[in-house]
Amino acid sequence: MVAVLSVSYMSAPEEVYEAILDETSQLLVGNEDAIEALTIALLTNGHVLLEGVPGVAKTTIANLFAHAANLDYQRIQMTPDVLPADITGTHIYRENLGEFELQRGPVFSNVVLADEINRATPKTQSALLEAMEEGQVTIEGETLKLPYPFMVVATQNPIEYEGTFNLPEAQRDRFQFKVVVEIPERADEREILERFDRSPSLKPSDISNVIDDADIGEARQVVTGVHVDDKVFDYILDLVGATRTHAAVDFGASPRASLAFLRAGKAAAAIRGRDYVIPDDVKRLAPIIMSHRLVLGTEADISGRDPREVVEEVVDTVPTPEVDLNESATPSVAGDDD
């Protein structure tokens, strides 16, 4: 039986997303996909990796999103000399008190931006693993809970390799999404020029807080009640399984990717005002859920194959199921819901 949620309750995720998108659009032009991914991650305890060349507003996207969502925000500029304690915190001896005092690091925030994460050493990168997976950090044997909600947004530059350290597979797998922030189209770039010509001092702090903790909590509760048909479960498993047998792939998507499809698919449906997931929700999410999780074989890597191309091939070859919903929801849905 498909769960039927009240209209006012079902509108919560949709309203949260629209409010954040409308507010951030005052500064951003053409980055709706990134805001959608960040909103879905917020509603499903996910983390997001933003990849793009310098100057495409990766840091600004994270800052604006946190500000519009009324979330505490901390930015960590990752460099080779950043230590794990610089992220999590440490105990500092206070001579006037004659005792050690816990100095919490920037990870104790709602939204933590790890800027240029691949510039930090693997040891420092790993300082985020426990935080991302369990919502806690351990400092000198003491385990401390992180704020709620909590999400890591990391950025990296795909074309600069000097002085960088590739994220290991275990770290990449903990990011629910990898969103590629592209160079804007000419029309969008012109809009950016005109907008900042009119308001040269426009900055993230000019954005209003449009939601609060109660809105986030209500929206998350709605997301958990979204229905997933058995055929959609099978579709998720077929897509993930196909990456594991693809000729160009040595190691395919993990079970964590399957869970990301489940959680994100429910949130994607909810922000569109539906209480059920359709195959197209899953299909649209495939590139940002799976591309960063694939480990290509040596031949494919040498030939410069893009993991996104492999994901596209998988999506094209795995049959999209026909999902029949009962009378409590819109019947006979397959593919796009427009």
C-alpha cells in the first residue's frame, strides 16, 4: 500500500527546496543542479563533492546554500600543512586554569566546506571519515557528537595536479554525490556580468535565511515516508550491478551507492511533491551517485575514459521498468514525470 501523506505535510520538502533555490538564485546563475543536490543531501544526511575549474563559484555555492538554509558554516582551506587536529580540534593547556581545555575544530558546524580537499594529505583527509559516516569525531579518545544537521561539502579542481593527493576510494564513497560545476553558458555568464554591474557589492551575507531547523526536520520526516516500489528497488540493483560487470571497470559501485539511490530517490521525489519514487528519479541521479565511485581498469584509464561516460552506457543499457502504482497514487508511471 502506498503511503498517502497530507497535502500540507507533503509540500514541506518541495517548499524547502524552492525557498533555498529562489534565495540563492539572487547571486547564482545556472547552478540549479548543485542546489538540488545539496538540498537532497541535507534531507538525507548526505555529503557532496563539488568538482570544477577555478572560478565557477564552487565555494560560493556552498556558502550561499548554508546561509539560505540558516545553517552554521565553516570553511577549511585545505593545504598540505593542515593537520587532522586543525579540523577536529584538540586539547589545549590553559596555564591560568592549570588544566587542559577542549578546543573544538571547524568540523563542529552544520555545513563544513573542505575547500580544495585534494590539497590536503591523506592523513588529514581521513580526519573527515568518522565525521562523514557517523556524525561524530574522536579527540584523544573522547568521542563527541557533531551538530545536527551535519554535512560536508568538499571542492576540488580536476585540472590541477601539482601538490595534490587523490581522494582514496573509501573517501570518495562517503560522498553521496559528486556534482561537476561547469563553465556557464554565454547567456548565463552575461547575466552574471549584468547582475554584478548593477550590484557590485553583492555577497553571500546579503542572502536571507529562508528556512529553519523545524523546516528541515519536518521535510526529513516526509522523505522517510516516500514509497519505493519493488521494481524501483530492482532497478537500483540492476544499475549498480551493471557497473560491477562493465568491461571498462575494475571495481564498480558499492552497496553504499545503492543506499544513496534509495535515500536520494525518495528526497528527489519529495521535492517534486510526490510520495512515491519513479524510475526517472533514479535515472537522473545515476551520474552524480556513481561516477566518482567507479575504479576504471588500466586500459580504460590510460585511454582517458571518463567514468561519467561509463555511467551513461550503464543507464542506456539497463532497461527502465514500468511501475504500476495503486489507486492511492498516480497510476502507470514510467520514466519522466512531466
